Amino acid sequence: MKFPGLSDAEIWELFKKGDKRAIAHIYSLYSENVYLYGLKITSNHVLVEDVIQDMYVHLIQNRKKLGDTDNILFYLLKIFKNRLLRKLQGEQRFVNEAINDYSFDVTWSVEHNIILEEDSEQKLKMVQDALLGLTPRQKEAIYLRFTRELKYSEVAEIMDISVEACRNLISKAIKGLKSSVSEKENNLMALFALIVKHV
């Protein structure tokens, strides 16, 4: 069920009021994105699915107490990540303060129809190699900012860092990418832009 013309804030308000169409809309529209994000934190797809279900049950049961939001995906990713990390910590996959020291396993790829030049596959390999050089935190920040198109403030909140630290993290990652690929091809950063859009 779609809500043409309604903003995220308006749809969220309907959700908080118990509108079944809004509940179904939010679940169908955002669950896959939340699921894919979870798989970048842990490969345990059963756990990711369980946490997603538990999150929605919690949100529905506590909808009257929920805060407002103008970005539903951001709101869900933030809640989901906190719940997933607590679950992982409970399973003793992380110890104490190492809770945020997880591997963010993201593989960027592009559809074949955007590879137009004969040497594009080689360029793609260069960019992918450069992306592999990023730290897990840099990968997560790049993923949230450019693939999921969240604001810096939203990325910072999900990652539990300041906005300034978030900007610095992403800036350092981009500088590293530019440094890695600029020696080979100046236009590889354009290919990078396509890659992060097609995760």
C-alpha cells in the first residue's frame, strides 16, 4: 500500500496511530534495506531476520511512545543496529567495549549495463580494490551516506559518533580512494559513484 504525496513524517504519524496500511507500507518498503544492512554487520541471516521481526513487534507495541521522524529508514536502521549489536554482545561475539569493533562486510558492485567501455572491468577492479582498503568504520559510513543517502547527522547518530567525526571519517575515506585511484585513471571516482549507488 503506497501513500502518494505523504512525507515520511506523515506516514510515521499514521504508523504511531496504528494505521494498518502504514504499518504494512513501512514493513514492505524498508525491511529489505534493514536486512541488507544487518548482513553487512553479521553473516548470521537467521539472527538478522529475528532482530528485524523483534524490532517491528517492539515498534508496533510501543508506537504511542515513539518519537517523530522525517526519515523512516534512518529511524529503523538506528534502532535495528542497536538491537542487533546488543544481541551479538549477548551471544558473546563481542566483549565489553569491543561492541563497536565489528567487521562491516560490504561488497560494492555495478550492473553490467553501466559498464560501457572495453576497459571498464579493469577500472571497476581498481575501484573495488581501493574500496577494500577502507576500514570497517569507513565502509559503514560510506555505505550509509552514499548508498542509503542519509544525512551526515543521521550517519553520525547511527554510528554513535559526532557529526564532525563522521565528516572526517568520510573525508579521510574519500581522500584514500582518490589517492589510490588517481595514479591510474582520473575518472575512476565517477565509477566509484556508480558503484556505491548499486550496492
